[in-house]
Amino acid sequence: MLREAAELDAELEESRVKAVRLRAEQGAFLGVMESGTFSLGNPGGGPDLLERASYTLQRGKSYALVGRNGCGKSTLLKAMASRRVGEIHPAVTVHYVHQEVSLTEESLAMTPVEIVVNADVERRLLLAEAATFEKAERAERASNGGERCSNTSTTSFDGARQQEVLEQLSLIESDTCASRAQQLLVNLGFSDELIARPMSALSGGWRVRTALAAAIFGRPDMLLLDEPTNHLSIGAVLWLVRELTTNPVWEDRTIVVVSHDRFFLDEVCGDVLHVSGVARRLTQSHGSYSTWSQRRAEQQKAFAKQVELRRAEIAELKEYAGHGFKYGGSSSSINKMKMKEKQVTGNPNPNPNPNPNPYPNPNPHPHPHPHPHPHPHPHPHPHPHPHPHPHPHLHPHPHPGREARGGGRRAGR
């Protein structure tokens, strides 16, 4: 589990770096994130958790991802973070906070403040670029006797770009990042003594709080939170609610939350994504969690009433269908009762006889030997002529074997 979490964190870090660089070149992505139709596989094996699912996420909105335990909420959130579903634009930065915090050997030796500050990918890349320019400038001064070359065409670095980097660092207030990170940790319940500890000396709960502080400090375009209030005190929960709902930073960002804290969902989220484990569907609706819960309760009550009415109707039909056989009745009544019984059982064929021919052949197997009589038809008609001739003695075609059989009887007499 920890190995999988470490691989996911490394994958997320790589995608964040690519997104920041792409945004610096092409600008931020301001569109709507619409997922195509996808299926969500079950990591434990078995049928898919979701089939033909889709969703639409808009900037500036917060979504509560809800559903019964084990239906796949955390699995879907993890798949969104890893960009395996949802078709997230590559210029969108994503931070994913979950309960399985994985730390490298380098991060274990860092303090919580250093972990939080390191989450600002843009600042980290700008500092690295500024350091490169500074190193090149020192090398150039050394080669020119301590003076910077005035000819920009022969310099080994771009002075204009260096100025842009310095201005951007000043714009994001890079110098005050440590104090802002420390205040963020204090708001989440850290004491000065805990802040001074290395990450290796912190318990799992404090590591999760550090990861939450780092995600907030990083100001991602998409913030994915899996049970963010599990290790927080009431005061820390209230501060987190105020941060996500009142800070202008989150007005143009997207938040998706999985939580059992109904208060937190109601205060933070204005839309709902519902995972149905039975139907394997993902439905999206507007409104708070309480509004959605009330609406769903009414729908379930109406559905239960329909089921009860259907059961009562089936029971009444069964009783009516069996009445004629228990207490007698005319043939027409019994036939009606049979039709009622078939209506209950759902038999689409009202005719119990599968043979559509009302006059079945009485002799389904032909005689193996030739017919002894020279009649043009191989089998005599089993029924009398439908329209007997009014004058039998004037019949144009008398039966050839009738007189022979009659004559035989007279001869015998």
C-alpha cells in the first residue's frame, strides 16, 4: 500500500512540474473539465465499480463525492488524481491529499515547514532558474576580472529572462513563504515543538495534517481531499472551512471532497457527485449535501411506495386467479382466471398449446408400406366432408373402395 502511494505521489509531482512549465509557456487553462465516458475498474478484482460514467467539473466550484462505504469513492478520487479518468488538461495542477502519506528518505529529514514550502512548485522552479542565472553571472564576472560583460550578445545567460524570474518571485512573495507556511501549520493545530520536529518524528495523523497544509499552500488548480477532517480538531475543521470558502485563492479553482463529515460537506461543497454501488453509475446534481440527501430520501420513499403497491396488486391478482379453482366456476370464469394468473406470472403467450394447428395430424408417422387403396390422397380425411352433397347417389366421385368393402360384406352373408 505504501509503495503504491509513493509511486502515485511521484507521478503527481511529475505531472505538477509539467503543468507549471506548460502554464508558463501557454497560459493557465480556464475551460471546463469534461470527462468522456469511462469505466472504473475494481482494484480488488471483480466487476467494475462504475460503468459508462462521466462528469463535468467547473472552475470555482466544490464537489462532494458521496456514496456508501466500499462503492469506490476513494478509488475514483485516486484515478482522477493520477489522470487515468476525466481527461484532465495537462496544464492543470493537481494536489491529492489522502490518508496513506508516503515519505522519501529526503523528506523524512525535513521539517513540516520545509515540506509545506516545497509544495509550491512554481516557486521551486523559479528559484532553480534564478540560481542558474546567478551561477552563470558569477562565472562571467570571474572570466572578465570581476566585471559583468556589457555586450549582451556575448553573455552566457539571458538577462531579460533573469529579470522576469526575479519579478515573478517577488510577485508570489517568495521571501515570506516560510512564515506563511508556519502560520498555516499553526492553524491546523501544530505547536512550536511539533513544527521543529523532523517528519520522521511525527505520527501518521500529524503527517496527514502536514500533507493537507502543503496542498493548501501549493494553491493547485484542482484540490482533491480524501477524508481531510479525520485527524483535525474542531477548531482546525472550522479554520479549514473558512479557508476554502472565503479565501479568494479558491474562487477560480476546483475542489472535490470525500468525507463522512456532513457539516464539512454542507459548508464547503455546492454540488454532489454520487457513486451508486448497486447501479454502478455516477450521477451529478447541484445543491448542498443536505439538499441532495433530502431529495434522495424522497425518491427512495416514492420508490418504496411503488414497490409496495405493485406487491399488493400481485397478491390481489393471485387471489383472484386461484378463486375459480378453489370454489368452482363456469368455464368462462375459469378462463378469465387463467388469464389473470398469466398476467401475474408474466407469460406473454396466452395460448397454452404451443401447436398453432387446431387440427393436429392424428397419424404423425406415415405408414411404411404403400396404401392398399388406389385413392389419390395418401391418407383418408379424418373428418366428414364439410359440405356433404345433398344427393349422395349423384356424387361425381364415389369412393372406389366403398362398394368393394360393401360387396364383400354381402358376399359373406
